[in-house]
Amino acid sequence: MRAAAFAEPGPPDVLTLLELPEPQAGPGEVRVRVKAAGVQPFDAGLRRGWVPPYATVTLPQIPGNEFAGVVDQGTPEVPVGTEVLGFSVFNAYAQYVVVPAGQVTPKPANVSWEVAGGFTAGWQTARLALSALHVGPGDTVLVNAAAGATGTAGVQLARLLGASVIGTASESNQDYVRSLGAIPVVYGEGLADRVRALAPEGVTAAIDGAGGAALETSLELVADRKRILTLVAHDRIEELGLASIQGRRSAEALAELIGLYAAGTTSWLVRRVYPLADAAEAHREIETGHGRGKIVLAID
């Protein structure tokens, strides 16, 4: 099969198109013929040499932990021919991926392959983050990097939970953040004062998707550090006493989240679709840290 993989860690150029053996599903597993796979900072970190503590890298390594496609080796519960979206740890930048059957859920017919392929990570991460922060009615939540994939999901889910949301973004993304249901604010120097002006009664929780000065602003604005969660500055969580994501992604949660999108309750923006052969270019774009919505690989 064709896959985008790296034989050694490094810059985006180490990610090349390779011919690798097709994986085969074992008991309780499904093999999916992948139509689209999401691209995210997690993948870029892996390519640079970072390894999550719960995983093992085997070179050449295929990145990618979210996908959509058609089951071609199935189980009684998930038969061959089922159109699904799902999640893995690695290996989604490929024509075929094998995962436990409990890591996929049926794709609604009115959801495109590109949307489904890049849906899982942002929505499940946002859901778990809001749960860890116990967000609900009466809260005012600061979402840093609100125009990105997880920010886009986080703003909308927080609003559905009854919270008010202030979302930081660049000047060019202010209207987009407003369309999601948040009060937009430009990041940069003076951010804390701008947020205070928008929320005179205070900010009760924060999701940090940017790190650096954005995290420092969250620390300044939110009194209870257990109601601040960073998605990027993992090395500071224990030091600062911040909240951390508890629990794991699940097919049941994914089914609920994609159901909200299919019903028109939420929106999702695919910013750009690259062919599998241009995975390195997709990584260059994701590493700029700018832009709205999701980057996706199309796999034929």
C-alpha cells in the first residue's frame, strides 16, 4: 500500500510517500480503506521525534490518528462495506489502517469524507477538555486559539453546555470566531485587559491552545488553576497545578459528536485538502500555527 511515512525523525521533508506492506485485521479488529485522514500538531511532533508515553514508534513510522473510509475487513458488529470514521494512535496516513472495532463509528451519509477524516481529534479533545474543567451554565470560558480545529470545536461545545465563551484569534479570524458563538478578541499584548473589558464579572475557566503568553494570560485571569487546561504546554501542567484531560476517546462519544454535525447543530471547516503525496507540505502548514479549521489528506 502507499503511505506517507518517515524513516527517521526530522523536518517535514522526512515525510515521504512509501510502498509498505498492507496491514491485516486480527480478531476484534477492522481494516479500513482510508479515504481521508486529518493532520494535526500531534503528528508533526511525532515526526520531529516526540513519542507519547503510551506508544512505541517503529521506523518507518506512519503518522496520523484520525481517519474516515470504508471497512474492507470487518467483524459481525462492523461488517465489510460500512462507511466509518475513527481514531488510532498512528498509521492513518495510508491506504489502509487497522484498529480495534471499538474505535470506529458509522459515518452519516450527509457528511463528506474530508469532514469525517479530520473530525475526531479536535472534537474529542475539546469534549474531554471541557469535561475536565466541569464547564456548564454560568461559566465564562476563555478559549485561546479559538479559530483552530480544537478551538472551533471547543467554542461550540462550551456554548451547547450553556457557557459564555471569549475566543482569541488573529484579526483576520475575528468574524469566524464570532460565527461559532464566541465573543472574539485579538491575541497579543494587552490581551488580559481586553478580556477583562469583555467579561467584567470574570473568567471562570480557560482552554489554552497556544501556550506562551496565552497561557500566562489564562493564569492571570482564572482564579482556580484546576479550571485551566493547556493543550500544548504539557511540561508545565504539574508545575502550575493545572487541569489535565481525563478519560479517553470513544466511539460512543464520536457518534454523538458527528451526529450533532450531521444534524446541523454544529459546524466544521476543512481549511485545505492535500493529496497523500503532499503530506510534507501539509505538515509545513500545520506548523505555522495559523489558520482556521482543519487540514486533511485525501487518500485515493
